[in-house]
Amino acid sequence: MRSMLAVFMLAAGITGCGGSADQQPADQPKSDTTVKGGPAVDVLTTINELTEEEKKDGWQLLFDGTTKNGWHVYNNKSDGSAWSAVEGTLHLDPKNKKDWQTVGGGDIVTAEEFDNFHLKLEWKLDSAGNSGIILYIHEAPKYEHTWFTGPEMQVLDNNAHPDSKIIKHRAGDLYDLISANPETVKPAGEWNQVEIISKDGNLEFHLNGTKVLSTTMWNDQWKQMLAGSKFKDMKDFGTYKKGRLGLQDHGDPVWYRNIKIKKL
């Protein structure tokens, strides 16, 4: 009887030591929700990687998850120290600011230029944050900022940032040109999935699995639209058909990850 009781107690002890029903299976990807100095960020060990199918299909990573290789600050205006690879994210930490940008920051751009492409990435903002994904950037000393030449997909906290009150300045918009519709952006502190497809002048924005806008660049209608925007006096804005991709330093904390591209 005593030996049977001992067996029963041993079995119960094993069940009570980490054998609960809600325990994460060993083969599931682990996560870490800590990012120093910002909101919780769910970082899975499977991010910033390409599947075998993606590799065969021609996708390439633009961010390896651990370094800033392949990126530099536009026109090398700073050493880029405010941008860092943190917990699998490309993160801007604006703890020291000058005017509206970050000391040691600035817009960060790809080393490579692209013409026809399918871009995918994820972004996450702190409350009232502002950033942007900038396309077809021409890097040259005569242009002070990336947005002197490159159109932008707005990255914004629509619930708290003042720019959200301005039409065509909300998350997912082709900034100051076309409003995203429908609005699919998630609240601050949550990841948003982006796809940008540009092929022979046809541009599409997808946000969180939904196509939110499409337009044709470089034709007469495009030129008329630019002439009615805040970029009307920037004669080279939106004219380049090949250029760098950029992530904007607007002086707010922002995180990017899973940045990958396929040339079309």
C-alpha cells in the first residue's frame, strides 16, 4: 500500500512540475517581448529569415536581424548610431534630438538601388509616433533629405499624432498625394505588415493584408498630382525611376523588421 502511494505521489509531482496544459511546446518559436526603451515587441526566432520557397522565388533580405549591414544614413549626415539592431528589429532611439530629427540619426537608406520591386516589411511605433517608408530616393549632396526626391508611405500613430488630422498624412497614405482606403492600420504598440509593389510605374500599397491604394507614377496625371502637393517646388521629386529605399527618422521611436524584397 505504501509503495503504491509513493508511486502515486511521484506521478503527481511530475505532473505539477512544468507539465501544465498551457506550457509552450518545445518545438514552438520562442518570443521575447522586451525592447529597451520602448513598447513591448514580440520577436520570434523565425523572423528576418527567408523560407526555402522565398529563396527559390528570388527574395532577398534587406535586414539580417543582427547588424545594419546594407544600410547607411542618407548622404552620411551622421554616423547612424541612433539606429541599431535590437532584439531582431531595426530600431531608431531618439533619446537625443535636434530640431525634428535625432542626433546620430537621420533617414537610413539601402546601399542598393531598385527599380521594379515587391517590398515586404513590418513596422511598429510608440504612442504618437511618426516615420515613413521612402521609395526611389536619389542620393546626392544637392538633396538635403530623402523626401526631396522619394515618395513616401506614411508610418503614423493615427490615434495620437497631430498629422493624422491632415488628409493624405495618415498611416498607409502615399504621403500628401493619395489617401489609403480602407484604413487598416493597427494601434501604437502593434506590428503592421506592409507590402509595396512597384512595376513599370504601377504602384500598390498593401497594409495588414489589404490593398489600400494604387496609382500610376510618372505619367501626366502623376505630374499634375505632384503640382498640387507640398512637393510642387521640388522639381525632381517623384521623377526617379530607380533609387534607394529609406526609413525615416522623424524624431520618434520606431521599429522595423522582416524587411525583404524581390526584384520584378
